[in-house]
Amino acid sequence: MRIDGERLNDNIQQLGEIGYRAGEGVTRLALGEEDMRARRWLEGRMQEAGLQVRTDAAANMIGRLPCGRPEADCVVIGSHLDTVPQGGRYDGALGVLAGLEVAQICRENGIQLPWDLEVINFTDEEGHHYAGTFGSRAMMEGARDEDLHRSRMEGVPTLAEDLRAVGVDPECLFQARRDPDGIRAYLELHIEQGSRMEEEGIDVAAVTGIVGIYRYQVTVEGEANHAGTTSMHDRDDALVKATLPIQLLPEWARARSDEMVATVGQVFVEPGAVNIIPARCDFTVELRSLESEDMARVRDRLHCWLAENDAGEMHTVFEKDGDLLDDELTDIIIDQGAAEDFAVARLPSGAGHDAQSFASCSVPTGMIFIPSRGGLSHCPEEYSEPEWVTAGGQVLLRSVLELARRDGQGSTVQPRCGD
């Protein structure tokens, strides 16, 4: 049994037109106008595929292919349609549309699965409002108050405000919670967002683990004054003071581990005028590693340095430890890729994904990577060849059917009677 690779790739290109601007890529900020257009488009495709479609209390879109047994467990295939500003067509969208393709193939071929199959588009994976993977965390762990009522930057509405704007009551968010025991497995297909697979000729990779992410906001205070009349000796420049820990951070990360990364991705100064010495500098710090101890050590080193030098205050945005993925599902992905004569490998993920919300709640979780051309992602140039997309979708289908075969106590997955 094979997926319809042409249909899958065509769906990716159609969806990619929503929020696309020439030279600027795709922008679908979570719960914004373009994201809502994409959701309506997806709802139509899910209905055409014969799925039962609903939206939960966290605005997650769920398309369900029922197995016909009351109180059955479910297997979830998920990812997200929202993008970063000026992003690409594949990050997130590939996983949702590949899940849709798998469900559609199963229905078209009358496959009787031993559990319900759900395809989910999770809300705000990219963290437009405050912190990433909101929808999947709300489903599995429960969202925090700051997720709803804080903004990542001035001018960005809170999640609570945007949820209300699209008709979702944030006071009912708890209703999105799911019992992990009712989820047999979670699977996600994603682009690698790196260059290793393309460079090494790997067609399909099974993800072994997802890095933890520790994220902080640092505020450094200075004193505003006239840029032309204040001597260098008399200045208290917040931006100049902030550059010291910014320069030290990558050194601390490299000294701790070759596998760890540290990033200052945003810097804001106030008042922000060309002829005023900055009175305040805010910058973000993000640490990523599979080893929580490495991130904690660098975090503590930064905190101590700021305190000892009276150089600023550090506030935690969120801290999420890394997670290893399920060995059985990883082996299934490798075996199914090899059965298609694809070059396969096991790789860790340096990016966060919705899959991590499930893995951290002890749901058996597997991820499949396909190559990203040039290792590019989160940019207009993000691209995966159609044959890579088709290969990933085929391995996802085979993995679902193999899991169904095993859960059916070794019997072959059979077509439904009458289909």
C-alpha cells in the first residue's frame, strides 16, 4: 500500500500559498488571520477525506478516523500549521498533511485499524504569543497561567485575547486535557531543519530524542542621556553593559558541551532613538541540549555573573527538559524505511516539537525526519524535494500499519467489511 505522493506534495504547495508573500516566505502567526484561513482550508481537506473534525478547548484542530469500537485508544499523528514570521512551507505543515494523507489512504482502502486514528493541528507551536508548543502542552500537561496571560513582546496580544477573538473561552482550557493512558502512540513527520541528512545521503531518519529548551529574558538597566553631549567617561549605557554577558554566553556553552547550543535571538533597547544613550536593554537567552544538567549549569553561571557584576536581572520564560523517544517506534521507523530500500539513520533533534509534549507524559512517541535542502528552515528558502516528502509519508504510513499489525496480535490489518 502506498501514499499518494502527488496529492501530498500538492497539498503542501496549496497550503503554502496561504500567508505567502514573494521574497518574504510564509507568515501564518498563530490564531492570526492567515492561520485561521489555513485552518479553514485544512478543515475542508479533512472533511473530504472522511474524517470527523472538531476543535478542542485549546483551539487544537482534530480530525478523527474512528475504528468503530467504543472507548478505543487512539494513535495521534500531529504537528502544526502556524509558522514563524517569513518562514517556509514545510515546517509543521508537512506533519499535519502527511497525517491527513495516511488517514485518507486508510479510509480509501477500507483499513480497519485497532484504534482510532487522529490527525491534529496543534495551536501555536512556534510560540508567537509567549512559549512554544502551547496546544500540545495544553492537551498533555495543562497550560500555565503565564501561557495565557503574558506576551512575548509588546504589541503581541495574549493567547487569552486571541483565543477569545476566535471564539474559544480560555477559562475552559482545562477541558483540552487528555488522559495519556488513552493514547497508544504519537507519531510526527518533520523536516530535519539541519544539513546532516542531505550531506550524508540519508533519506529517512528516526529521531532518538528531542533536546530540552531553557529560555530566559534578561534586563539590563542603564541611564538615558544625550548621545552628543555625554562624554564616554560619564555614560551608563545599558546596551554596552549587555554585550558583556552576550559575548560570554557562547563561550560558557562551548566549554560545557559540544552538543549544547546557546542563542541570544532578540535584543531590544529603550528609548530606542538614534541620539539617546540606551537606558534599558532586554535580550533573550535560549539554551538547548539533551542533557538538562548542561543547561542548568550555564543558566546558573549566567545568573551568578549578572548578580556578581550588578549587571541585570534574569527572568525564566520556561524550562523544558529533553526527552528520549520510544525505542519500539524508533525501531519500527528504521525497519519500515529499510524495507523501502531507503538510506536510514537514527538522529537526535536539536529543535523542539509537539512530540515532546507526548513523550514527557510517557506516551510512546516516534518521529520521522526527512532532509531539508541546504539545512535551511524558518526562512523563505526552506525546501524539501518532492521525493523526500513522499518517502517520509510512505514510512509514516508503513509505521502506522506495522503498529496496527502488532496491536492486532500479529494478524494482518484487514479491510472493513462492506468497503
